[in-house]
Amino acid sequence: MKLLVINGPNLNFLGIREPEVYGTATYQDLCDLITNYVENKDVELEIFQSNHEGDLVDCIQQAYYDKVEGIIINPAAYTHTSIALLDALKSVMIPAVEVHISDLTKREDFRQISYVGMAAKKTIKGHGFNGYLEAIDYLLTLK
């Protein structure tokens, strides 16, 4: 199965940004965890991160041409603002799982709306880095 993990703005600052919310593990730690997890599974994996909304839209659209079979997306702050990401996910019709390291339901009011979640088959929040692994397992069940 061909999977794409997309991470949005500021996730490259994991371990630095708000460790009381996101922990002290780094973005590289997250990438290593995901890569190691799929090592013995029948998964071709790409991981992408950008702080730029248009780059994230381009990545989603490219997934269509690359025949990606599942998308795991942590849109970060764009979760609550990006109709462009919602439309991109709807356009490509690739099963997507929205992942958030923290539990958005326990955070600020403005974080309660998820546009991206409207296009996702499932949302996993508050499970830390393990949420990505849960998303992989879920997408593998759709195969």
C-alpha cells in the first residue's frame, strides 16, 4: 500500500514548540517512528512537511498522480482555517485520516472546528505520536 504522511506548519518545531502540549520528542523522532513502524509492513511511505498552505495542497494533488492509496494528514493550524486543504482532499478522493498530537477538544475555542476533518474518513486526536501509527493501521484495513 502506498501511503503519504503530510504534516503542516510548525510541526518541524516539535521538541521546541510548547513541550507541555506536544512533548520533547523532535520532528525527526516522529519521522523515524513512522518509518520504523512500516518497515515490516507492505507499505511504500512518503513523509512531507511544509509551513506553506499551497505546498500542502500541491502535495495532496500530486498524491492523485502518484497513485497514493491513503493519506495521513496533520494539518496543524490549517485544520481550523483551510478550506483549500478540504477541497484538495475532496478532489483527490484518496482515503484520509486526520491526526493531531494533542486533543483539540481540550484546547482553545478556535481549535474546535476542523475543515480538514470534513473530508477525512477518521480523526485521531490526543494520542501523541502513536496517533500516526493508529492511522496507518486503519488505512491498512481499507486495503
